[in-house]
Amino acid sequence: MGTEESVKIAKKAERVTKSCVCYTTDMSYLFPSFVSALQARRFTRRDLADIVIIAFGIDTVAEAIFAEACARADIVFMSRSEADIRGAPAMLARLFLSELLPQQYDYFLYVDGDTQIRGPLDDLLLKPVPYGMFYGAPDPMTFARDDTDRQSRIIAAHLASLGLSSADACRYFNSGVIYAERWGWARIGAEAWRIFSSQPVASRFPDQDVLNLVGLPYCLSMSLSWNFPVFMNNVRVSSMISPRIVHYMARPKPWEGTFPPWNAETSAVYGEVARDFPQTARYWRRLRRATWLRHHLHQRYKRVHALVTWGLGAKRQRILAYESGLKRDEAVQGPPGRDVGAVQSVLRPSVGASF
């Protein structure tokens, strides 16, 4: 083999991406996942990560439409059967990502489909992930559990019912955005599935609860910038956090219409994608007028309630204290940059490890 050919092969090898931003979805979330994936593609360097959508149980028409749309948008599209995730619902597919993803990815950033990407993801994707570990942001429940109102008592009781210590309950993470080292996640996902399938957890968040029971020892703290609950727009913290990934955790969703606390521009994105990829528009699910009005009134109430109970009290201070602590740790650790050879294999997070 000549020198020139060897150089070409070496350069090609250097361009092989080792990371991906991935989504798992069924038919109901296929269109919004595609919209979020388009935004992820826009805000992610192509030499740094691929964007992957894995769809489960969709029909052949949807498969053909989204395969073509994703090819146009430089997104990897995979259609799989529920049998590939042991017959589990698509919301549990994140447990099987180590099996599902193409072999070239050593790291993955899993993102729920009810999200929007608002800024570059490169800083996170360049962050080293020690073997066996992953990054997760705190669930909003963690900022409310120490209060004395009825809702906070319910949250505290739920976390205690899982057998979590007080220290672990403070670290309970939201599973909607996970940045993981693939092979460590294989162990976490397999154990979470074993527990879930043998002892189903009776709660509103069964998959997230099980992931916390298994994964907390391996979870490193991550800024809410990467998993920002949209209701926190009402809490006067968004300017300090600068969200990159906004998570629409509850109904209504932004593709269903414009509701506080987001604006018309946020919801308009779905119409723009439906225009640019017209074959996908049939999978855009919107609300009936009567349902829209009910949600609109409820969201206005929730905006005032969140401002009073979160934005003017201790919860807001806890959020800001959490973010300030991460920034201090980040300043000590230096700027992000993946140096895989320098990453030490660990089984538990080191004190103060964060991003």
C-alpha cells in the first residue's frame, strides 16, 4: 500500500465519529423527536457526533417517510421492533441503548423527544465521561423535597419509599437527558430492566425511579442548562442558566400549541418543519379548540403558581445554589476537552465531579 493511500485511510479513520445524540420513539412522538433531532443536527459539529433516531413499532409508510426525511437532514434513522427491547414500551428503550446503537459510538447523549435544542451541544459532547459513568441533571423534585407544603411532603415520601437515603434523594436525576459512556450504561440498563421487569415500580415515573435506584452511584452532576424544565421559565432562573436543551415535561406540549410559559416562536418550529418536510406533517398532532382553551387557562394559573411558590422562595435559591456550585467546580476542572487516554476508569463518582 502506498504512502498516499495510507494517509487517506488514516484521515478517514480520524473522521469516524465516536459519539451520537440519540432519540428513541414510537409513532406518537415520532414527529416531535424529528424536530428536536433537526435542531440537534444544527447545533452539533458533524465531526463530533452523529444524530440518531430509533423508532419502534412504526408502520411501513411512516418508516419510508422519516427515513427519507432523515437522509435529507443528515440524521441516522433506524426502525426497530418492540421485540428488540423485550416487548417493553418505547419509553424504556433508553435502557437498551448499548445494544441498539451502531457499534462505532463509545458515548451517547440520549434526549427525550419532548425537547427543543436551543444552543450548541459541543461543550457537553467534548466532556470526558469516565468508564462506567454518566451525566444527569437533577429532577425538579429535588429542589422541592425539603419544604413543608403538601406537594413537597408527597415528593419526600415518594423518594423515601424508593429506599433512597436523604443524600441520595437530593441527587435524584431526571432521565430525559443522559450523557453516558456506552459500555458502563450496558450494565446500568440491564440491571434496571431486570428490576423493572421482575418488580414493577408503581409510580408516575417507574422507569426513572428504577434508573435512579441502579444508576445513582454512577451519576455525575450536570447543569440544568442541558435539561431545563420549561416551567422554570416562570421561576426567574433561565437568564442565569442559559438553557441549551429545554424539556417540556408535562402536557401540553409545544407542538400542540402556544401556551405559557413559551411563546409563539417556540411552537412555530413544528409548522416550519411540516412545511420543509411536508410528508411528515400527517404525524404532527395538535389539539382541538376546546382542549386548547382548557390548557391555556390552566397554564396561566400554573405560571402564577410557579412564580409564587418557586420564583419568590427557597426553591429558586436552591436551583441557583446548585448551578453556582457546578460553575465553581467547572472553574477548578478547566475547560472541556475529551482526552480519552487521560480519563481514569472509576466505579463511583469522585467528590465534586460535575459539569
